[in-house]
Amino acid sequence: MAHIYISGVTCLNKVGMTKAIRFHLRLNLKESKSYTDKLLMDGEIRIEIPNNCNVHEFLVSLQQANANAIIVE
């Protein structure tokens, strides 16, 4: 299963990242924000991508929020 790895918070659009996670992973606001908060605290996160998610569209949405995101297998 694919994962998205995000590191660093320089110029991160926190609202944009939370919205991307919420839309693509179909999570509620609290769950989505917890990923953004974890990135801000730890400086990096790894998000498991469910099978029903278009990983490339998700990656583009995260990058538009200035997230330093890459796909890892």
C-alpha cells in the first residue's frame, strides 16, 4: 500500500493541507487537522493511502498547500 511522506513546515498552508487531507481521505475536520498538527509538532508525517484514494491527485493537492510531500511504497 502506498504512503505519502511529508516533511518540513516552511511556507506550509495549514488550512490547505487540512482541506486536502479531509477531501481526499474523506475524514472529518478533527481527524484531518490532527495530521496537520502532528506535522507541525514532529516535523514529518507518513499517511497511509486507502485504495479508494487517487494518490496522485492527493499529492498535487498537498503540494499546492506547499507541503513537501512525496509518494513512498
